[in-house]
Amino acid sequence: MARLFDLFVLGGPVMWPLLGLSVATLACALERAWFWLQLLRQEDRVAHEVLAAARSDLSKAAILAEQAQSQPIGRFLLAPLTLKQPTPETFRLALEAAGDREFVKMRQGDKLLETVVALAPLLGLLGTVTGLIQTFMNLELGDVASTNAQSATQGIGEALITTAMGTIVAIVALVFFRVFVTLQARQVEYFSGIGSDLELIYRQVWPEISGTNDAASVTSLPEPQLP
């Protein structure tokens, strides 16, 4: 631990923003990892239960989806089921709108990781420049033999340490970012498949729903008066 602290101090003032970026990256990664762990562990069960119920009773499916509102898949499936006898086109629009809202939540943290990936190497390069500047300032031209070796190597150490630190932080952030983007892409496909299954079930019962409404409207018309 003392060795790490010594390296941190040797890296110079640029190490402080790099430390802040590394803490932000780890915090974001832990929060997103917990989010995806909870999502992937329960969504298959929720989707299976809601679709199974929808094949026999849409009201029951809506109740099950409402009970799973803490999960993205639950909110996604609940959105069209809460509508009052929508047309198939409206049903699909509700699914698409709900899916878009959930995908926005899944992308939380991406901007932060992208910023770290872009900014960390630049800070490392800045530390390299400042370290080299310090090295040349400590050199006494014309009297190189008497130059303080420790002062000269301190600037070189700062340059190398900040470059390595910036690269490491950027690599870690990039790895997390690519993992989360891959999970998001898979969720888009998964939601699309589940939404299509639910829409197909609704389209199968829609003729009955629309036929019942038509019959009700016909029977509610007043009978013509005979002359």
C-alpha cells in the first residue's frame, strides 16, 4: 500500500483527476453490474408467466405484469395490457414506447464511461508533458555531470506513471462499456421477441374483442319506429 501511495505521489498533480475518473468508473460499473444481475436473473421467469397467462386471460397477464413492475420486462409488458381494448396497432405502439423508455434506463452510465475512455488517455498525455517539462527544467545545460539525478528522474517518473495510469483507467472503462453495450443489444433482441409474442397473442383475441364491441353497439341502437 505504501508503494502504491509513493507511485501516486510521484505521478504528480495529474494523478488526482485520474483517481477521480477511476473511482467514478468503478462506481458506475458496480451499479450497472447490480442492475444487470437483477434484470437477467428474473426477466425470463416474468416473461414466461405473463405470456402463459395472456394466452388464456389478458387481465390475469396484466396483474402478473403489474406485480413485476420493479423489473424492466414487467413494465414493458404491462404498458399495452393496461390499455382499454386497444387496436393491434395501438397495442404495438404501446410496446414500442415502453421498450424505448426501458432502453434509455439500460444505457445509463454509458456517457460517463465514454467520457472516461476519451479523457483518461488525454490526462495521461498531459502528465507526460508536464513530467518532461519538469525533467528539462531540472537539467543544467553545460553542466550535465553535476545535475541532480533524483530531480531529473522525478520528472521522467511522473511522465511514465501518468501515462500508464491514464491508459489503465481508459482500458478498464472501455471493457465495462463494451460489456454493457453487448448486454443492451441482447436486451433489444429479447424485448423484441417477447413483445412480438405478446402482440401475436393479442391479435388472436382481437377479433373476439372487436366482434363483441360491434355486437354490443348494434344491440344498443334504438329500434326503428313503425309508421
